[in-house]
Amino acid sequence: MRLIAWASTDVGRVRMANEDSFLVDSSLGLYLVADGMGGHAGGAHASAMCADVVNKVVRRGMARLHGMPQQAWSEAIAEILQASASEASARIYDQAQQDRSLHGMGTTLTGILFHGDRGYVVHVGDSRAYLLRSAMACQLTTDHSWLNEQVLAGLITEEEAQESDLKHIITRSVGFERLVEADIVPVNVNLGDVYLLCSDGFANYVSLDELAALARDHLYSDLPQVCTELALERGGDDNITVVVVLACNDHDERHAVRQLSKTATDTLPSLP
């Protein structure tokens, strides 16, 4: 199976700085989006640190996987991803305690690791992972947000949640507390599948039907930018990050992104 990835990130029309980060590491089969919070410097630092720590922990863990029996791989990968989220949360939290200017920082984390014919989604917060298959779109992740909890409890409708001004309130994040539990979602990967990861700066503006139509009507290589432009047209009140991954086995002359990350470390205050 060959993985081809494309990505786009934009500050949006309202925010002064981009606190999102993303990672595309096709050599490892790891892709993620992190949406930072806690002020310009803190949010940017938290999301960048999360992407870096998760990448390193997963790479280290996967290097040990080959000595295990194949039937133990799925459980081991889930443990590796859980450990990567926990390690990132602990490091972000500890640094925030040491530097008052970074106090309260945290980040969402939504990523997918491919191994063989399986994908493993790791998720904390309200960024999202979608599967685009057979002209349909489905959401693979469950938002860790106050609004979604109200919907699941039957206290408000999805339509009321969509119109609410409280979309920004999340109930779980990486780094706001030292310990965090990530959702791990395994998925069978079919050739031709497209996986889309995004921050809520895009997810808040699109329905599943609209997303499926976007994927049908555009080249996958153009999809991140198309999604970004749609979010900008509909308000762009938050940072927008979209990563698209195609699973295929055909020959393709388009350039595949091998390893790429966006950070904002130049915005950080000097540390003593």
C-alpha cells in the first residue's frame, strides 16, 4: 500500500497567529493535526511540541514492533499511540508549570498511524478524522467537547449545537493536565480510501454530505486548499489546518510529501 499526503494550514481571517501544527511523515505512516490553545505563544508551542513528541515516541515504539508476533501488533500499536499522547501531555504540562508565560497551554491531537492494511486513529479534543470511501464521508472521531456531551446526553440537538457559540469549550486536551486518555480507533484500510484530518477551523463549517461532495468534485491533491478556501469563505474565524492521506497501490507521478511539519517556535518567548 502506498500513502500519498497533502496538507494546508492557514491563520484564518480573525486570529493574529496560527497556533495549529501538523505532521506528515510518510516514511513512518504517521499523520496528525494539533490545534493549540492557551494564548499565541502557548498554543503554538503546545501544538508544535505535541507533534514532535508523538512522532518521536511512535517511531521509537514501532522500531520495537518487529520483534513481536503478528497477532500482538494491534494491541501494541494502540499502546504506543496511547503512550505518545501521554508523553506529550506530561511534557507540555511540565513546561507550562515551569514557565508562567506558557501556563494553561494545551492542544488537541488527532492523528492516524498506518501499519499493514490497518489504520489506528489517536484522538484527544475536537479536531477530527474523517474517512472518505465509496463517495461517502464518515467521522471516525468523537469530539471531546461540552456541546457534544450535551448532544449525547439528549439535552440539546445537533442542530442546536451547530448554532451554538460554545464550540470552543473542550473537555479533554493534551497538556492542560499531566495525564490524558486518548481515544484509539482502529480501522480497516481499503485501497482508494482517503483520510482527512482537520482542526475545528474547518470542521465547524462543513457537513458530512458537503465533505463527500468536495472529495468527489476535486482532485485529492487540491482538497486541503479547497477545504481551506471554503472555511475562509464561511467566516474563517479560527486557524484552519487540513491533512489529506490517500491509500493506493497505483503508480502516481505526483510528488508525495515525505516529511513535513509546521510549527511556530519563532513566536515563543525566550526561556531562561
